[in-house]
Amino acid sequence: MEKQTIQPFLTVANYHLIKQQADKILKTLATTKDKNVILAVRGIVRSDVIDSFVLSDEQVKLVEPLIHIKDRTEGEAFLEQLKAYVIPFKAMEPSKLKSLFKKEKKLKLPDLDDIDFQEISYLTWDDSGKQRKYMVIEENGKYKALKGTFKHQTTKGICALCNCHSDVVRLTTSVKGQVSGTFTNHYSYICADSQLCNQHVTDMEKVKAFFERVTN
Ligand SMILES: [Zn+2]
């Protein structure tokens, strides 16, 4: 019988959640020999991943080895294999990016060749000189974009995108008010290091909610 090919089914955020859970199991194995504790952690991972994702039987078979990981080598091999099933961030052309920020004169574009689209839940880049930050997400085939300003100074705080405690910068975004000529500012704290932040995004809904909040 011909082997059925399974299409990519994990979002980048799903993949990072699985990675985080694999780490949780490995850390438990490194710190305890108590079989009941290990079993309990494996059970939690099962419910946080397999039971919370909507997966077909074939997809479960691909994700399930996560629960039974015994060491780091096995964990890394599992994650490497699973990467084939990650839906990358929809690759973009520079012209598409420009069209998302039409009003921006002299828009500084990121080097798209440098970006690993399999590793990002959202696309972001800075124009450091102007202290501007640009962000793009994709939802149901459509792109949403926002522009903000930030100060280089970092503080410790909770990031609005990945929900982790990290070095954050304050992002100011402004939206047009009801009365013409008026603006409402939104202030948010987000990770200063967006590459690291993307690694920590395990729930895309939080990122979408952030976009919704600061652009309305
Ligand atoms: Zn973050």
C-alpha cells in the first residue's frame, strides 16, 4: 500500500509549545527518579498538547512520541522529524510588505532572506534610527500590520505577546480617534528580543488579541 503523506498541520506556535513540553519532560527526568512524578508530568504534557490540539489519528501518531521521550537525543530527533509538519509563516515579498505600510515614507524593509519562516509566529523588524517597530501577522490568509515606536531602554516585565517574564521595551501604538485629528495611544510591553519572543509564543490567540487591542 502506498504511504499516505500527511500535510503540515502544526502552527509555529504549536511547534514551540511541543518544544517547551519536551523540555519539561527532560528537566523532570534530570531532577527526579520518582516514577510517579515522571508519569504525572507525562500525563500533564499529554493533556496540554495531544488533548488540547484538534488532531486526526494519523497526526496523533506523529505527536505522541513526545510523551515517551527518554533523553535529549531522542527529544531532538523527535522535534527534528516533527518540523516537517509545521506550517511556516506565509512567506512575503518586499512589495507585499510595502503595500501593508503604504503611508510610511522611506520604509526600511527587513532582510527577508535572513528570516526562518518556520520559526516565527509573527514577523517584526525595527528601524532603529527612527525607533520604529513594524509587525505583521497572518490570519486566514490575510495580513495584519501595525507600526509602533519604542525606546531602546529595556526593563523587566511580562511580554504582551509571549506572556514570558523577560527584558521588555515599551511599544507605543496610536490609532485614530472618533473625532478627526485625534489619536488614542496604546502602551504595551513586549520582548526586546523578538527572535527569542517568537520562540516563546505558544499561543497564537494571545498574539492575535494583542493586535486586536492595539489597532482598535
Ligand atoms: Zn515576548
